[in-house]
Amino acid sequence: MSYSLTLVAQADIEEIVTALWLENPETAELVEDRLYAAFDLLAGNPGLGHERADLTDRPVLFWPVRQTSYAAIYRPASPIQVIRVVHWHRDIASLL
């Protein structure tokens, strides 16, 4: 299975990894690996995740990335399209 990343999602990942790298390169690599593992998992199981009607009326699902504070927000199409990667404490509704 495959997936695609929007340009915004790519920028999200770059921003996350860069910020973490400045604090701890090992953590940055670990989080980046977990993000891409989550995308692979979602590509093979496009129904995983949950809707968040409180945040958006868009047809997207939210997936908490394992052992991180980040969520992958994606369209469960074929292939899935990751539209954002955000920290749970951000104002997600305003980002969508």
C-alpha cells in the first residue's frame, strides 16, 4: 500500500524534526521513524483513526502517532493522503 503527503504535511514533518533535532537528534530520528511507520500502517488500514467533528467537517480521520504527541490527519482514500501532522496541543481546528 502507498500514501501521499501534501506539501503542508511535508512542511509539518520538517518543522517537527528540525525543532526536535535542536534539542536531541536521537529523539528527532525516533519521532520521524514513528511518523513514517504510522503512515505505512494507515496506508494498509485506511479506516483506522477517528473523525473529529468538533475540529472539522472535512472528510478526514485523525490517528495518534504511537509514543509521540503528534496526530496524523489524513483522507482515507486510495492511496491515503496525509494532509497534516500536528501536535495535539496546537489549535488543530484553525490549521484545517
